[in-house]
Amino acid sequence: MAKQHDQQFKEEAVKYYLDHKDLGLRGCAENLGIGYSTFSKWVRDYSTNNGTIPTRGSGNYASDVEKENARLRRELRDAKDALDVLKKAISILGK
């Protein structure tokens, strides 16, 4: 699954590029640890949306219930990931 970056990170990354155009898109993307195609899309979105970058899943929920469900799904996913790590650690230490 691709790493999700929040709105603030994306906008600050684009501002970094605007302040360091001499590095080019590829150089800035590498410095920030972002894929080139992803970063170039952010820059394109920023310039076509009046200095903002639309972010999927950033409050675009039809209701508070959907927003809470999404939060709970994320929390459950994170808990499952942590449990998997613990299970692997126990199996390694148990040997």
C-alpha cells in the first residue's frame, strides 16, 4: 500500500520545490523521498487549484458517521499491523 501524505506535507513539499527550482522536480522529489511522478502530480495540482492540493480522504466524508468509521478502520488496521509484528517477534525470540 502506498504511503499517504497529509495535505500540509504535500503543500510544504511543493513550496520546497518553488524555493529550489534549480534542483528540478526530480532533484526535489529525491531530496524529499517522494516518487517523481507523485511529486510532479502534486506540483501540477498545486498550480491548477490556487495553491492547494486536493487530498483524498481528508474530510471528504458524507457524514460524521462515515468519518468515524474511517478512523476506526485505520485504528483497526494499525492494531492488526502491530499484532503481526509482535507475533513475528515472539516466534523469533521463542526459537
